[in-house]
Amino acid sequence: MRNFTAIIEREADSDMLVAYVPGFPGAHAQGRTTEELNQRLTEVIQMLLEDGEPQLQAEFVGTQNVKVA
């Protein structure tokens, strides 16, 4: 079993949740709930992995809070 880190954002226009895996081309999905989003993203990643091991273009490192005065 593989684990991937996904970034989740909420689109302001549609209120949909959107997720993507940094550096993994094509690994993105959307859904109305986190459960639906997780299911869809899992399916997308499984399909992409069927084509072989991905050539990741970047690696998720973390997040950082930036304070601006």
C-alpha cells in the first residue's frame, strides 16, 4: 500500500473541494464532501499507477505560516 499527501482546497465559486498530489501529474480530483473527494482521488491515483510507477516532479515537504505586517 502506498501513501500520498494531497493538498485540499475549497473553490470559492462552486464550494467544491479540490485535491491534488504535489508533483504527481494527473493526480487531482474534486468532490462535495471529504469522503467523496477521498474516494475519487483514490480512484484517480489507482488508475495512474496502473500505467506504471509515476515520475514524481516534486515532493511535498510541508506548510509554513507567513506573518505579514
